[in-house]
Amino acid sequence: MSTLTVELGERSYPIHIDAHLLSKANLFDGLIKSKKAVIVTNDVIKPLLLESLQSCLQEVELEVVVLPDGEQHKTLSSFEKVITRLLEIHAGRDTTLIALGGGVIGDLTGYVAASFQRGMPFIQIPTTLLSQVDSSVGGKTAVNHPLGKNMIGAFYQPKAVFIDTATLTTLPAREFAAGMAEVIKYGIIHDVTFFDWIEQNVDSLLNQEQGALKRAIFRCCQIKAEIVEQDEQEAGIRALLNLGHTFGHAIEAEQGYGNWLHGEAVAAGIVLASQCSVKKNWLSTSEFCRIEALLKKFQLPITAPADMGMQAFMKHMRHDKKVEAGQIRFVLPKGLGHAVVTKDVSDELLKEILTHA
Ligand code: NAD
Ligand code: GLY
């Protein structure tokens, strides 16, 4: 098992990574002090993984809350459902919440943990590639509002993250690819050597060879930890993790959530951001082509939806959380392995790349 720590003083926590973690009987030793825990999961993951998790928690008094699957259930109504169950079973601030699922379950459970009696311990067990490399680490928790995604939330760090890479074997290929968009993102913003390595290991990753998978997930978590340690609440460099997200969120919102997966929208968004960089001479054409080709190898979209023009993008981008004093903040690659946050993207430049999008 590989372990790394997110160093945040008294809120520091370990990330454990290995195949078949969920078959280790002593996995949670010493972590659930009150011996009371509530697992939150959904109806897709329950038949796949709940029994294994329960068998790691034999000494613990357990309750399970099963929510319906899907982004459309990442709502205040699901939040209330979990809170109601916690009250019904007389959970206390010492009860541990365990999120078993992808980013939807992780974000929602984290927000419940942040809110219930002003904060209870929680553990992340991410089961999608996207949640293993991104959402389970760093403490962003949220639910959606009908008027905006992730509009209600808190920064609240877990006590530990357990990444069982073998859980990905049942993940639909399209969801796996969506996670790969985030993996590639880390290479572009922070580590060209990692980008090279992904290029050389496409087949091993697509075949989910455990060695390659563990190495990729470890490196992503390491980069995310490094960034979050410097900027936990996104006052500065954490925004780099949003490469592709300004354009991507606009695509997701315009197409209707769920029609384009988050990672798919991020992939097309990365290409648009990279086109901006080429226009600004921050990225060479050959670097751009490498980015596009790598996303394509994972069957990710590299163009925006055909029916989406400048107006549709602007409508959503102006309402993004990343807007500051009326100006949209963009994350743009500046050479492979490096990126910057900038408001300096003119309407003319946007028009140029979005007209051809
Ligand atoms: P998801 O949680 O909806 O999971 C995708 C699908 O895979 C679901 O149908 C789920 O039930 C299913 N699934 C999960 N694990 C499975 C498994 N092992 N086998 C088979 N099916 C499985 O989506 P996601 O991509 O994991 O997460 C997207 C969410 O994460 C969005 O709500 C997004 O806003 C959020 N997010 C949060 C952060 C953060 O920093 N907190 C970062 C990125 C994304
Ligand atoms: N997914 C972006 C972040 O955690 O900041």
C-alpha cells in the first residue's frame, strides 16, 4: 500500500492507495474512535462494494444510507435525507460519516459532515477514477442548487482517503475516460514528465494494469496535495486545478448536466484553453497537438458541441464561481507542465477560438 499525507497542520490526513484495500480487515484500525459510523452510498455502488466495506468494519456499529444514483441527486433534498437519518439514529459529533462512491456521493457526504452539529469526522472512499484523482482530496464539498452547480458547500477536509484501485474494474469505460481528462490535466499544469509518462502508458492505463493505475493515481494525489497545502481555500494557485473548467462548466450547463460528463467537458475545455495559449504564444503548435492527441487516445472529446457558439459560452462563463470583479479568470497552459491564471483573454481572442469551436 502506498500512502501520502496532505499536510494541513491539525487537519492533515493520509491518502492510502492500493488494489483490493477493501478486503483488508484492519483497514480502519484506530480511525473510528466512537465505533459508530454511517456509510453513505448510492444504489449503483451498493451491490458492488458495500459488503466488502462492511466486512472491514466488523467492530463498528454501522448504519447505511443509500441515495439514488446521479448528479441530479446532489441536492439539498438528499442532504436533508442524510441529516434526517443521522438525527433518527441519534448520531453525534463523534459518529464518523463514510462516503462510498464517486464525486457526487463524496461531495454531498462531505457537506453533510461539515454541517451536522457543526462538523463530524468523515472518510472518503472514492470509487471512480475522477474521484480518486481529484474530488476526494482537498476538502471541497458541495451540493447543487437549481440555479447553479456546487453553489452550496464548504471547505471541509476528510480524516482519511482510502483509494482501492480495483474498484475501477466495474466502472463504465466512459466514466473511466472522463477521469483520465483530470489525470492528463495534472500533467499539463504541473508536471511535463508525468505528461510524457501518460503518453507512453496509454495502453496500460486503458487496460487498467494495476501498476500503471496506482502510479498515475498516486502522482495526481501528490500534485493535488502539494497545491492544496499551499492554498487550501483557493485564494491563488489552487485555481490552476481548474484548467479546462471555465469552458467545461459552460458546456455542461448548456448541454444539461449528465449529457456531457464533467471530465468530457473538461477535456474539450482543456483544448479550448490550450488554443488560447497557442494564440498568445504560450504554447507551441506541437505541444498543442500532443495535448489534443493524448485526450483523443482516451476517446475524449476535443471539440465543443457543434451547436455552442460564443454567446452560449459567455452566458455561462459570466456566472462562473471563477468570475472576479466581473472579469472571467482563465487557467491557461504556459508551456507543457506549467499553467497560469489570467484575466487577460480578450473578447476578440475568445471569438476566434469559440467561433471555430
Ligand atoms: P459520479 O459520482 O456521478 O459517478 C459516476 C457514475 O459511476 C455514477 O453513476 C456512479 O454511481 C458510478 N460508479 C461509481 N463508482 C463505480 C464503480 N466502482 N463501478 C461502477 N459504477 C460506479 O461522478 P464522478 O465523476 O465520480 O464525480 C463527479 C462529481 O464530482 C461532480 O458532482 C463534480 O462536481 C464533483 N467534483 C468535485 C470535485 C471536488 O474537488 N470536490 C472535483 C471534481 C469533481
Ligand atoms: N477540483 C478542483 C479543486 O479541488 O480545487
